[in-house]
Amino acid sequence: MTPPRPTGIIQMTNEEYHAAPGLNKSKLTMMMDDPALVRWIENCPVDDEKVKTLDFGSAFHTAVLEPELFDDQYAVEPDVNKRTNAGKAELAEFQQANGHKTIISAAEYKKIKLMAGSAIAHPAISALIRAKTGTEVSIFAEDPATGLLVKCRNDLEAEINGLKFVCDLKTIDKLDMIPRAIHEYHYHVQEAHYKEVYRLEHGAYPDHFLFIFCAKTIECGRYPVRLVELDYDTQEVGRQKWETAMSDYAHYEVNDNWPGVCVAGLPKWAYRR
């Protein structure tokens, strides 16, 4: 007998969410790029030494949305002379005391804090954070069209004047790269996925789905930020791609057949030479 699948809003850590069953945006868009990657990522060996290296995006998320948890999850490595016995001893003591945390350098800590402060300084972003009704909200639902268990983890949910907002926090090299990032990382498909999972749980779509972009490249001593809502045409393209991807994923899963040959050729400019 197949055990019941979890549905609804479930309180869990980020690690528990990623380990839980359900189709998330990352796996769906991975299938869009190369269906075989769905099975590859499940079976590919992992370098355990790299698992706890700094995930800059995760640290930034915590600093902006859950600052009260930052010190419990991250520790700043002391600036010691690692060539001396005293320095080695101090570092060993620090690592023993903070082995359960992600270790970051003082430079990384400074950048994360400045970027978080930049995001919070934006009046509209600050208003959304003050009006938050939840952070890192894990939702599981069954898609009626395909029968697939789908899931999402909303970075920020807020309510202002009766309007429901879902926000996703992103880092990006520079703000002028936003249109390219939307296409390259399938952010429009992500919006469709998150909104649909939200609707399946709440019975209605959120009134607004917003992306909070913060640049990782400093300009005039500051890290620029921008609050973005996708235009109607981009949302429609994202929804159409999401529906096609869901149908394809269900087909591959039912038949347990994940095509693994990609077509590649010369870049367009090469034909002009």
C-alpha cells in the first residue's frame, strides 16, 4: 500500500523540504533543459567536503528574512595566523565550537550584511517584510491535471490592505542582467509553479508575485536592489511553459523513460565566417 503523500502547509527546515517528496521548480526546469538530469541528480555522487561550503544565496536569505536565525546557522571565521601554533589552536577551538554551522569569512559576512541592509532600506521591500505573514513557507499539493505531487517554498508571504503577496528573493551580478536571468533561470516558469501550488492550497492565486533582486556587484559603495513584477506577456509564456513541462514530466515518470541525448551545433555567428 502506497503511504499517503504530504499535502498542505508543513513546517520544516530547508534540508527537510529538499529531502521531502514532491516536484519543485528546480527539478521541473532541470527536466526542461535535459530530462535525463532528473535521474542523474538523484544518483550522482556528492563531494561531502563541499556540502557545508557557503551557499551565499541561503546566507543572504537568512540575513534578510530571518535575521534572528543568522547567528545560529552561520559563524564568522576568526582572523588568525594559521602558520603559528597559537593560530592553529584558536582556529581548531573555533571549528569545534561551530562545527554545526556554516563557516563564512569576515569579508563574506560584511558583504552579506551590506546587501541585506540594502534590501531592507528599500521602502517597498521593507513594507513587505514588516507585513509578512510567513517566511520559508513550505506548501505541498497534488496537481489535479497530472496527479503529480508538487511543492514550493515561498521565501516571503505578506498581506497589505487585504492583498496577498508572495515574494522570492534573488541575488544577481548586476541589475541590468534581470531580463536575461528571467529567461536563463526560468524565473517566469518558477512564478507559474509557485502560484499554482499556492492556489491549490489556498483556493486562489496570490494577488501579486514579486521578485526581490539584490546585486552582488557594488556600485558607488552600495549594492543596488530592485523589486520586480513580471509583465503580463512574460507571465503567460511562463504559464504555458509550466503546463507543457508538467505534462512532459508526468509522461516521463509514468514510463520511467528520461531522454538523455541533447542536440548541439555551431553558434550562429560561426556560419557567417
